[in-house]
Amino acid sequence: MFYNLLKTPILIKSGRQLLGGLDHILHEAHLLFPNKILVTQKNLFEAYQHQLSGTIFSKTLFVGGGLMDEAFHVMDECRNNDALIIAFGGGSVLDIVKYAACRIDKPYIAIPSALSNDGICSCVARLTKNGKKASLDAQPPVGVIIDFDIISKSPKIMLYAGIADLVSNLSAIQDWRLAYHNVGEPINELAFLLSKQAALPLLRYTEDDMGTDNLLKDLANGLITSGLSMVASGNSRATSGAEHLISHAIDEFFPEKSTIHGIQVGWAQGIIAKRYRNDPFYVNRFHEQIGLKKVFEEMIPWSEDDFDMLISYAMKIRSRYTVFNTI
Ligand SMILES: [Zn+2]
């Protein structure tokens, strides 16, 4: 009675050539269901038809846009079916299934096609409703399978986004510490340490390591652990601070100038670290050595001077105490 009871996946597997052996992996994990429903994107289904043909699906549903309506469609198709849902795709596919499966209380497996953010194994789904993105409570998958052969074929920028999103944990936990000291917000130490330990192994890599199995393994493990830190605290406090507020503000108020989530939070983290924190984790040095600094220069249309203006919008996103409350 004095323990935290956490919902965590019973199956976590990463490596190469996994998708073709999906049935075998599920069997080994004792995930035996009469039916399996595949939810994926059409282009992915076509690209990986050969590997997917090794598994029999009672139904295949195609989704694309990360829309709330698509989540309702998945709920309708899966509700009366004793099936294991297999979500194979990018963040939008995983988030649709994450939310739908939670609403109809069905187990699901996440097979990400890219490692672009820490939503792979989290309890928060980001879906678009009436043109606006919203963070919604959901449940983590019962299994996560990360096939590096698939991840390696995703655009390099997605890998950069995942790295930046994960390393931004180091900014989020500093905001949490600040909130504890300044306004007495309690810290969930388990969530805090999971978030921190998820990110730290990434800091040793350089641009030459991009795409290597070592980096992919640390990134995959880190993103899963980061998701579990959200499960531990029941919210995103340990993984989302002022840098995420900036990214959400860009998405909400300047959608025409928004870009990939991880790239926006990484850019914001760099400026926050330099201006307000003395960069204790040397993230700006890391961004330079891994090649993210160049990515920010190419993809972020905002200047450092625009940042002050963005802070006022970021403060409207949610009432979460961050470094912005101290300036
Ligand atoms: Zn994020």
C-alpha cells in the first residue's frame, strides 16, 4: 500500500529485423489475442508490406493526420473486437491509437516508424481538434517494438528532433526544481530521475555517430524512459518546461511558422540555457557537436530577438511555473 503502482509495458524490444517477426515476438511475450488490428499509414503499409505479411491482421485501418476524428473512427472499428491493436507509424498514428485505446480500454502495441519525440511510451496524446492541438490523457502501450531497420529509413531530421526533444528534459527538470524552490511545487523524485537519466547518455555523441546502432539504442531507450517518467508522475512535468511552452505557443499562435516539435523545443532550450541558466548541462555545446545548431539555423524562422515576444505567448499556454515566471 505504500508503493506507486505504475502501468508499464510488458514488452520492450529494440534491434534490427523485428517487424517481420512480429508474431513471434508477441508470442514470446505471451501477448496472445484471437485478433490483431493494424492501424498505420498507407505509405508505410505499402513500403513494409513484405514484412507485415508475416502477421495475420483481422483488420487494417489507415490514418494520417493525428486528428481527433480519426481516433473516434479507430474506437468505432475496435470497440466490439477482442483484439490487440498494433499502432505502426509516426507520432500522429501512435497518438491516435494511444488515445483511442485508452477510451475503449484496449491494449495496444507501439511500433514507431521514427524516433522523433518522447510520445512513444507516454500517457499523454497530442491530437488536433477543431484545428488546434490538445494534450490529452491516455495510457501507455503494453508493448513497444523499435526496429532500427525502419528507424534508419526515416528522414535524418526526425532523428534530430527525437534527440533534441529528449535532451530538452534537462531544461524541464530545471524548471521543476525552480518551481519547488520558488513556489513549493512538489517534486516526484522517480519521474525526475527517470527524465534526467533518459537524456544524459545522449550528451556524449557527435555528428559522426548519427544513425549508428549505439546512438539509436540510447535514443530509443531514452525516449521510452522519458515516457515512463510521465507515467510515474501522471503528467508531463518532468519532460516539458519553458522550452515546450515556446514550441506549443508557436504551434498555436503562429502555425504557419511552426516546424517539427523536437526542433522547436531544442532551439528554445538552447536560448533559455544561454540566457537564464548559465547552461549547466552544456546543451549549446552538445547542439553544436551533434549538428543541431545547423538544423536550427536552417529550420527555425525566428531570431533570438523574437524570443522575447514568444515568451509572452508561451505564458498563455498553461499555468506551469517555469524560468519565464522569474524574468
Ligand atoms: Zn516534447
